[in-house]
Amino acid sequence: MKEAPVNSLLPADLQQALLVGRVWRAGEINGPCVVAVRNGEVFDITPHATTVSELFDRPDLLSLARSAPGESLGPVQTLIENALAAAPSPAAPRLLAPCDLQAIKAAGVTFAVSLLERVIEEQAGGDPGRAEALRTELLSSIGADLSSIKPGSPQAEQLKQQFIARGAWSQYMEVGIGPYAEVFSKSQPMSSVGFGDDVGLHPASQWNNPEPEIVLAVNSRRDIVGATLGNDVNLRDIEGRSALLLGKAKDNNASCAIGPFIRLFDDHYTLDTVRNAEVRMTIEGADDGFELDGISLMAQISRDPVDLVEQTCGAHHQYPDGFMLFLGTMFSPIKDRDAKGSGFTHHMGDRVSIGSPALGVLINHVQRSDEITPWTFGVRALYGNLARRGLLGNTTGGK
């Protein structure tokens, strides 16, 4: 595998990017710290905001990120290099997922291409060998460009009735072109892994893939404060057997990767930047030399990011610690890997790189979820650590 220059893994406009995140500091602290990146240098600002969730609710969020005093942890390039090292230094700060107490939510079937692939999974019953024939059949029978149809519109309702009449309606079409988005819980607060970590596949899965996505950071007041990159690891065979197995398909040890940092919205980076972003992904096989490149164009999303946030929270559902929202992907890898017509599935050791120029690159390696480091540091452990460090008095209460 070719190593990319470290600078290419960070935002292209690093000097003006307002980045925040978390690192694990060893030694006396031995716990997570909130950090801000300024001019390529990482500063620990935990004394001013003990959690990223709290930071995002602060009215002086941008000011704190730009100028809150903090201990320097060195160049951000050094943290990136250590995260990718074959033997990372245990004494050096280690990158974590940049969120903490936030709920981790994900929107599904938000692109026409992913809608078709979900229908294929459903009709294939989790059998990858049937996917190619079903794909050809569906493309010829739909007779409409789904990407041009606004979900919940009269045109969408008309198409729905046509499919019902033909006995071809699917639950995935309901959320793909119907009025209500699919929003599900991807993983638990504190369970996401960060840049350089392994991502996990349930050992029962034989047909799976990464899902490269932009992830919005939303505070308790429903303000969208920034964005980052994410890998919504997907088990196609398990979800394909039944949509009721979505939890098993989506939420396993290390099946959610987020990072490397959250970029805050300001004059240089806005929600419109997200709306027009390109998300690229590269998969590199460790055992077979396999390579696959793909791209997801946010301009082709069927539901606006603001609509997805409003469907997630509001008078009907509150998130007092905020939430992270995966926006979905149009990337569904179908390139044959192991046998003709079998499509793509992961091999252990695959390196997955997900990048967007304004956000940098998120890199992870694929392993089995039952063979990588278990998740043990949850909310109780966090607050126990903060109490030992004398930081709990800095937290704020309900909003």
C-alpha cells in the first residue's frame, strides 16, 4: 500500500480550517481530551470544555476553538503519523473519534443509487450471487430516473402507486421516495472509532462494504455546528435477510468510524460547502492487491441535510447531548472481487480511505469485530476520569 503524504490527509486549506476533536493522553491524565487545531498545531482545551458535546452548546464556540488557552500537543501532522504507524508510540497523544456524548444517528437511502442497492439486497435475501441479475432487471423495470424525483412529492406518490400495482413496491422505496426519511441509531455514544483505528465486521457476514459519508455535528439546540467524515460500515447480507436485522447489520464493535476532526462552520466552511462536496473513497486490499475507487456527490442527495436534521430532532424527539448524523452515500461498490458476478466484499486487512478536500481523509483498516480491541470506555468511565482530574465542575447543565 502506498502511503500518502501526511499533509494530503488534512484539509486542503488547513491554515483557515477551524478543527476540533479529541485525543487520548497517556500518563497522569490517562483519558480523553478536547482539542482544537490552530495553524497546524494541536491544543488541549479541556479545561474550557470537558466534552465536545458541551463545547458545541457554548455560545462562544468559535471563539473557544480559535483562541482558548491550552497546552500545545505538537503539530497535527505528528498525531496523524503516529496513528498510522505500525507501532504507535503509547506515550504520544492518540486520535479518537471527535465526538463523545452525542447520539450517533444515520440517514439511509438518501441517494437513488443506494436505494437501488438496498432493494437488490432485499430481493437477493442476502445472497451476493443474485445481485447482478437483479440489478439488470430493476434498472430495466423502474422506467424512471429516481434521482430526479423529490421524496414525498406527487410524482413520487404516483410512482409508488405504479409499483404497488405491479407488486414491486419495497420498504426501501418507501423511505427513498416517500415523505419520511430513514433515520436509525448507528452506534452508541462513545463507541465510534477514530482515524487510524480498525473498523469491525461481524464474523457472520460474508457480503459487506464501507459506506463513505459526511457526518453533521448538531448540538442540543438543533444547530448544525460543523461536519466531518464517517464510515457507516454495512453488512449487506445480514440487512438483506430482513430490515429488522438492521441493528445487527449496523451496530457492532468498531463498526462506526468518524474523523479525523470536526470542521466547524464559519465564513470559510458552511452548509453549502457540504451540499456541494465530493466524498472519495479508496479500498486497498492487503492480501490480494485489490483496489477500488469511488466517489459520492453530495449534490445528488435526494433530501437536503437540513431536512434530515429536522426529521431527526424537534418537538417529537430531543437530544440533550446533541447528535452526529451520517447523511448517507451514493457509493455502493459492485466491482467483482472474488468471483464473477459476486460483487464486492471486504477482506481482512483492507485499508479504507475516505476523503473530501475541506475535511481531510479518514483512514481505517478492516478486521473482525470480535477480534479487535473491545469497547470498554463508556460514559461512566469518562465521568470517572473527569472527576479524578478535577474537571467535573466545568461542565454545564441542561439547556
